[in-house]
Amino acid sequence: MAHSDPRDLDSAIDSALRGETLRAAPSGFCQAIGARLAIVGLIREERQRFRIAAGACGAALMAVAAPGLIVSAFPETLTRYLSDVPGAMGFFDYLLSSPGLSWPRVLGFAMAVLTLPVAIVLLSALLPPRKSAD
């Protein structure tokens, strides 16, 4: 059947099937279609959860990495502000020398330690609970 007009598709189908008898759908057909549609729905939900998770992980990474990048790009800013406060540099020098670490190392360690907990908290807050296929 060569039919080129899509507007007449319904009438073409009706005319082609007019002589056919209606038969009942096989048993379990509706349940199988419903199960497949449920699986398609779960796949769509999982894709949406993945998009949210990827976005949240990217946002968490940027939230943790941005302060470190800013501080490393402008290292003299903190010491400039502390030099204007009387006695602040002495206390700052004491804080730097007492643990034996400089503040960029402490900041880097804190960023490394806090990245995973911040990402977990953001993901648990943003992602809805999973639905079961039952």
C-alpha cells in the first residue's frame, strides 16, 4: 500500500483493516507493556538522577576548589590585611610556625578532606529517594 498523504493515515488504516476481525490481545500482553513502560520510566528517572548528581558534584568541587584557587592566585592579600592590624603578624607568624605547616598546605589538606563530605551532603540533599520497580 503506497500512501503518501499523512493526513489521511487514519482513514487509510481504517479502510485496510475494515475486513479484519477483532481479536483479543494475548493474555499478559497488557502486563508486559506496563512492565516495559515502568522500566522506561525508571531509566528516565535514573538519567535525571545522574544529571543532578553530576551537576551537584561539579558544584561541590567548584565550591571547595574556588577559595583555594583565589587564595593561591592572590597570596599577598591575606598578609596585606594582617599587616595593617597591630600585632596580627606576630600572631600569624606564631600560627604558621607552630604546626610546621604553611597556610596553603593546611588549606589544601582541608580542601582534600572536605571535598568528599561536602559532595555527599549535597548529593543526599538534592537527590530524591529511589523508587522500586515493584
